[in-house]
Amino acid sequence: MKRLDLTSSIRSASAMDRKTSLDGIGLFAIVSFAVLIAFNQVVVKTTLVGIQPVFSAALRSLIGLMALGVWMWFRGISPRMSRAQIKGGILVGVLFGIEFLCLFVALDLTTISRASVIFYTMPVWLGLAAHFVLPGEQLSGLRLIGFILAVCGVAWAFLDRSSGQASLLGDVLALIGALCWAGITLAVRLTAISTARAEVQLMCQLAISALIFFALAPFFGPLIREFTWVHGAGILFQSLVTVFFGFLLFFALMKIYPASDLAAFAFLSPVLSVLMGWAILGEHIGPEIIGALVLVCLGLVLISRRPKV
């Protein structure tokens, strides 16, 4: 019940009192979200011991979709969409499916540290794409320097073959996932799906990705590995806490606070993911991956800057 009250309060605030900068509540919420997303990488990695990665992603999308459906019914939110919104919804749903297909397989092949350093460069590729397709989003000055630093960090991560469970395929899949994530953000900006409610946008992503995952899962080996209750709990955590509550919270924050202020904290997720992979799973972190992480984080900080007007 507390979650319903919290989200309801956030939605009411977004309609009446949009903020021009982060306040204490907003700062706490975005940092908490970054911690949740980073910890979710550990949960995913742990869950893959017992459940095949694509089937794991399928279960996550299906359970998250069911929870979202109950929420929308309880709140009286209609899932109806216009024809233009449906086209945009299909696009973001397919991109979402490819993104997490790549990420889950990448986490099965490589360490959280390596996958996170590469995957969380999404704002870098979004900034590059926006430079060409969105007015007023040009890369120049410090933002251009940030782009160069982040790309150098990604290249360093790719070249490093000594940091634990190194997999070139895993690195490439993590990068494709980051590109698809950037594509989703652009698609939401450039198509009619942007006029749909956040819950409807998430519904499209979960429904279409579930279809993709269930169709492809049989081609990735046995669906169940060494399954225990821990892996079942991991799926429920990903579905209910991360996908359902976490994503809706982030959508609500986007309605209240400036996107550039929220993006400024993008560097937290790769840093926290690397630290949690080391602290919880005992992953080896070599100096190369630390150097790549530093370059990527510096790049993210500079990329998120906007010129003052």
C-alpha cells in the first residue's frame, strides 16, 4: 500500500509542481534507483546459475507485465493506444527485447564489471545520435571531450583480456545492449509513443519483449540449469522490484525533475555495479577495468552537462 501512495504522490506532484532542479527527495530517489539498478546486475548474474539467460529474461518480462496489468487495472489506466502510438510502441518493444537479450547473455558470458562498464555507456551513444537528429543537442566543448574519453574507456575495456571472465562476445553484446537502450530513448522522443502514459510505454516494452524471449529461449540451451529457491527469488526481485516498481519510479522522476539533472547521476550505476560485483560475487577487478571505468565515468559526467543559457 505504501508503494501505491508513494507513486500516487509523485504523479500528483509531477502534474502540479514540476521542479527546475533536484531537491533532497529527488536526489535520494535517483541515488536509490542507481543502487537498485546496480544491485539488479548481481541478482541477474546469480539467477543465471539456475535459469538460462533468455528464459530468465522471458519470465522477468512476463511477471513484470502481470504486475503492471494489475496496477493499471487498480488505477483505472486504459491500455488503449492510437495507431501512431502502436507503431512507436512496437519499435520500443523490439529494441527493449534486443537490449535485454544481449545484456542477459552478456552477463552469462562475462563479469558484471566488464558488462557494466560497457553497457552503461548508453548516454554516450545517445549523445552521439542526438547530435545528428535532435536540435540543440550538439556535441561540442566539454561534451565532445566527454564523448572521446568514454569511447577510449570502452576501447580499453575491449582490449583488456585479463580482468576475470573476459569474453569478446560478451563485450560486444553489452555494447549492442547499450546501443538499443539509446535507441529506445530516441524512439520515445521521436515517435507518438511519447504521448502515451509511462505505464503504457512500459507495457509495450514488456509485452513485446516477452514474446521475443519466449520464442528464442529454446535456441539457447536447456531452460533450467541448477535451479534453487534463490534463483526463483531472483526472478521475482527483478520482475517486481526492478522492472515494475523501479521503472515506474524512474518514469515518475522524469516527469518531475529535469532530465539533464537525472542524467548527471548516470556514472553511479557502472561504479556501483563494479563495486557490487567485487564485494558480493568476489569478481576480480584489474587495473585495466578500473582505468576504463574512470574514463567512462568522466565521459558520462561531461556528456550530461548542458550549456547554460
